[in-house]
Amino acid sequence: MQRLRNNDKCWCGSGAKFKRCHGDVRRLQRDPVELGSVSAERPVPEHITRPDYVAVGSVTTPTGLQIHDDESLERMRAACRVAAEVLLRTGAAVDVGVTTDELDAVAHDTYIELGAYPSTLHYGGARDYPKSICTSVNGVVCHGIPDSRPLRSGDIVNVDVTAFVEGMHGDTSATFCVGEVDEPTRGLVETTREATLRGIAAVSPGEPLRRIAEAIEPFAASRGYGVVKEYGGHGIGATFHATPHINHCITRGDTMPFEVGMTFTVEPMLTTGSGGYRQAADGWTEHVVDSMPTAQFEHTVLVTPEGREILTVTEDGRTAAGTLDELQLPA
Ligand code: MF3
Ligand code: CO
Ligand code: CO
């Protein structure tokens, strides 16, 4: 994939070299994100139904393709609406001086108010995830754990929300700007938002899964950004992470066709630097090695006979990345 180079003209049309415009490393680079302390567990009231990995301790729901009938689709829509609402309310709380733990509190209370369980809380990996959202600041690629670090002017933060309600998971994320964010970093965020929508727009029944990556990776490269290879989207429904794995980087073998009724996520992570990353000692947080900013957006998507539908939208058509009208998927 030919990535826009430093001495090429910037993608924005300014006429300046990329390295003096949206590719300006001196403006993009941040201090490495230091880890703060993680607060005590937030309780979930008894009446909220837990997913199996919390209640039983293991995933018992089928991990194959998540294909819906009318009845399960209604429940899936409900879970996705809740996730969208939690993301909007949590995003509205992003501000200079607010800690990511305070964002977790806003999200946690909203899930509960809406009758949902925060899917990430006690989600298993090598270690149980301890919080109700992921908050990934600047050069944290994904899975940042909310903690005591206050957001600073110039930061960007991805808030990733997954709600479990009516037996279904809905998963959505957006990257928010904190205070005054420089133009090169805004360009990364806006490009990642558009890349996600382009990937979604490429979904159509009968077409191979590869279409998503074909829409995302060359677009990101034309703007000088990389796309994280190892983390992809995933089937989602009664199971949080199910098949298929959705690659955001072009993979020849991705020939499985989209099927009407399938639900999965599209959630590309775009990088401004070399793209290499390492996991922190907490067993979750993935930091880029060069502490250059990264951004991510995510939606849960349904394959329809006509094409696709974004499910992680509020009742009145809003998302953290604009209203459904404004989301006009690129052709
Ligand atoms: N919401 C993330 C995703 O998009 C998964 C987070 S799992 C956690 O798939 F345990 F790290 F929270
Ligand atoms: Co996801
Ligand atoms: Co997510």
C-alpha cells in the first residue's frame, strides 16, 4: 500500500508538503500516556442481567456467525441503541481536567439507567477487564483502562462502549477532541471517522468481507496514515466477539460473503507513526511505541437485502459522530 510520503503535497489541498501540514510530526507527537490509578469496582444492581462470561464464568453462547431473525433483531437493535446513547452521553462529558475514570462513571450510570450491563466489566482475557468502557488517549491504540489521568487540552480520547441488554451486545466507539486540538491531529480523527463510514458503505450482501478493508486501507494510506492489522472488527450479537473476524487491512483470503441478517462491527484504528505497539503491564492497554496519536471509530452493522444499516444509533437518529442524516455514507 503506497502511503502518502513526507515530501508529497498534503491530502488537504493546502499545497504544502505533507510533513509541513497534516503530517507535521512536531505537532502530532505527544508525551507517552502515563497510566494512572484504577478506581474500585463500580457495582451493577442485581436486577441487571449479566452476560454468561460474568454469571457462568465462560462464554456459552455460539461464537459462529451472528445471523438474526425478526425476533432477535429487535433485541439486537435495542442493545445497539443503548450503546449509542451511552457513547453520546459519555462523549458529552469529555472535557479538559475530566479523568477517564469520571467518564467511566458517566457511562456506568447510563448503562444501568437504561437497563444494560457494561459488557467489558469482567470480560475475560488473560485478566478480567475491570471497567465499563475503554478509554484510549493519544498513542493508546485500544483497550485503555479508565483511570485517574485528567484529560488535557490537545488530547484525543477514544471512548469504546459495549452494552449487553435483552441478551444482545451492541458495540460502538468514537474519538473525541479535548480542548484545543491542533489541525494535524483533527485530520487524523476526521479521516478515521470517514474511513469507518467508507468501510461500512462497502457492505453489501453477496460481496466478500474483503470489501471493507478495500475501502479503508487505501483511503487511510492516501492521507499518510497506517491501519492496525491485528485488531479487527468482529461478529457480534448474543456473543460479544464472534466470527467473522473483520480485517481492516486487505487480506486476499477474505472471500466469505456478507449474508443478510449478519451483524458485526467495523472499527478501524488509524496510526500516524510507525504503527508498532506494545501492551502495558496492566495486560490490556496497547501503546504505540513512538507515542504518535492514533484514532478509532466503531459501529455495529446489520447486512440488509439492500446493503447495510448502522445499528448503533439512538432512537432519534444520533451518533457520537453526527446524526444519521449527516452520516451520509460516501458512495
Ligand atoms: N469494545 C471492544 C471492541 O470493540 C472490546 C473491548 S474488550 C475489553 O471489540 F475487555 F478490552 F474491554
Ligand atoms: Co468491537
Ligand atoms: Co468496541
